[in-house]
Amino acid sequence: MIGSWSLIAGVVLLLLLVAVVMKGWLAARQFEEPTRTPRELEEMETCPEGFVSKTFSRADWEFVRGLKAERIERLFQQERKRVALVWVRQTSAMIRKVMREHARAARQSHNLEFATEVSILSQFLTLMAVFGILSVAIQIAGPLWLGGLAHFAQRLSQQVRTMQESFQAGVLAKSQGSANGLAAR
Amino acid sequence: MDVPDNRAAVEGAYDDLLRRSLSKIKGDLARLIYVASTRDYNTGKYHHDGLAARFQAEIAGQALEMAHREIFHRLAECSLRELVGEVEIYVSSSRQSREEILEVWQKLEPYRVALPVDVNVAAAQLFVSNVKLALAILCRRQERQAMEEPAS
């Protein structure tokens, strides 16, 4: 009897978890930005430096709470959720683009370093997992409690971007060097 | 004209724009609306007669675009409390009635048209969200004032 109750409780919990994840995923899809061409993405500005601190900080929330107006508090939570989800989608799209560029550059490279590739891939997978968690957690709790995780995602995104840029620069330098060598012969 | 010359000319035009026009406008939100209004809806190009007469039309356009981005970033980065202050300055300095502006801005959201082109999507969303909140806060203040007035 106890076994069947545990099973039912387990199934209910699992269904609840699936519902929460689906809700987060659907909400994130709702805020998906319109399709942009690669050129448009390249021309688009990068996210301002203080953006994460501002969106995920409690300073504005304290101001709104001080107004003692439930309607405005609800509007604030709804709006900040929307902004935070747009940031998650945008940053995750940017990282996927960086990885595509990396894959292109890696195909041209003749001496890939296994350790570097593993490091980039593990950072990419970590980021994708963090973005997934952030999407769901923002839906459930709002962005105000997730500043630490968002800052971590931002730092890691920057790291992956920098690694890819230096990797691409290295590949370019090597291919130019070998082209010059061939021309000299 | 080569690139350094062009940049110097744009900076000259930008300084001129700040000194002659933008410094006379009260508040960054009003400045943003003003600069955005010099942009053609169809071409996305900026035009300002006075500035184009003193500099070339293209230089003037680039200076206006530069000013537009700078003002937008200042507003996107300010706190919600500061943005409420900006909307308050804009509403108080307008000739239309306060109630009318607040109502129309909430319905039509004209501030969405005041965004520079290709600005970061998340930053644009934060700005739009904060203006929406600032308008709601000012409306509430107005409602409370209206409720307190008959009592006093």
C-alpha cells in the first residue's frame, strides 16, 4: 500500500516538474525575437555592460515596493520577467552563433588542440544548461533572485566568446602564414 | 573625405547639436523624442536643416544618430526612480494636459518609435518596460492626488 502511494506521489511530482519546465519553455518561446539575418546579428549592438546588474538587481524592486501599490508590483514582476527572458534568449542565440563560427574555423584548422576543444565544448554545454535553468527559474521565481546565476552565465559567455576570437585569429594567422610561404616558394 | 576627417567633422556637428539644440531641451526623454523626430520613418535617415546648413547633410545625419544612441543608452541605464523623474519632466514641460499625455502614452506607446536602429534587443526591451512602469507610477500618483483633493 505504502509502495503504491509513493509511486503515485512520485508520478504527481514528475508531472508537476514537467508542467513547470513546459511552462518555462513555452514562455521563453513566446519572447523569441524575430528571425534576423546573420548580417543583422553582426550589426546589432552587444548587450550593455551594466544590463545584467540592472535587470537582475533588487534596487528598482525596492523602489516599487515602497510605493505600496499591488498593481504596480505585479506589473514590475511581469515586465522584468519579460526583459530577463529576452536577455536569456539573446545571449543563448549569440553563444550558439559563436559555436557555429568556432566549428567553421575548426574545420579549417590543421592542428586542433584536444584540450582546448574539450574546454570550449564543456563551457558551451554548461552555458546551455545554465540558460535552460535560468529560463525556467525566471518563469517560476522572477529574475530578482537569480542575479548570481545570470552574472555567472554572462562571465562564461564572455569567456567562450574571447576563446573563440583568439582561436579564429590563430587559424587566420596560420593560414596567411602558409599562403605567404607558398607565394615565396 | 577620409575617415579621421569625417570623424572630426561628425564630432564637430555633434558638439554643435548639443550646444545649440539639445542643451535647451529639458530632460533626456524629451531630447530622445526630439532627436528621434528628426529621423525619416521611411528611410531611417536623420535630417536637421540648421545642422545640415552648417555641416554637410550626411555629417549632420551621423551626428544626430550618435546623439540618439548616447541619449538612449543614458536612459536605458538609469534607475526606475530616475526614469519616473524623466517622464515627469517631459509631461510637465509639455503644452498638452498631463492626463491626456499619460493616457495617450499608455495606449499608443509612442516611445517605441523613439528607439535607435539596431540597438540591443534586451536593452530596448528594458527601456520600453521601464517607461511603461514609469507611466503606471505617474498615473497612480495622479489618481491619489485626485482622491485627496476633494477631501482637502
